[in-house]
Amino acid sequence: MTPNSYDEWRHCIEVKCGLELTQEFVQQRLSSLRDGHAYQTQRFREMWGDAHLRQVITWFERAGNTLLSKRAEKASDF
């Protein structure tokens, strides 16, 4: 199943794959996905196409921004 929305994508990452979306994980994936010369990125592009690659990058960026916002909220509580 290919996720068609941010919520579906997040469910795939966190529930089906059992991965935690941490700031470190998000940044590592973004770095890899943005590197057009990286083998993993080339394979991803071959399998899913450029449009889906751009969408996944956008979802990782959104997850990263959400994590930063939550961190800032916690910091302001003190």
C-alpha cells in the first residue's frame, strides 16, 4: 500500500514499520532522500517516481517541523 496522505504515511512508519519518528531519524532520512546520488534515493526514485519522492520529503519535513514545535512547547512550559 502506498500512502496517499501524511496520516497514512505516518501510520506506515510508526505502526507498520515500528519506527519512531525522532528528530535524528527524520534528519537522516531527509539527508539521504535529498541526495540524488545516494543509492537508496536512486532506487526509491526508480520504484516510486519523482513525484512520490518529493511527497515523502515533504512528509519528513512536516514530521521534523512537528517535532520541533513540540520541543518548543515543552520548553516554554518551564
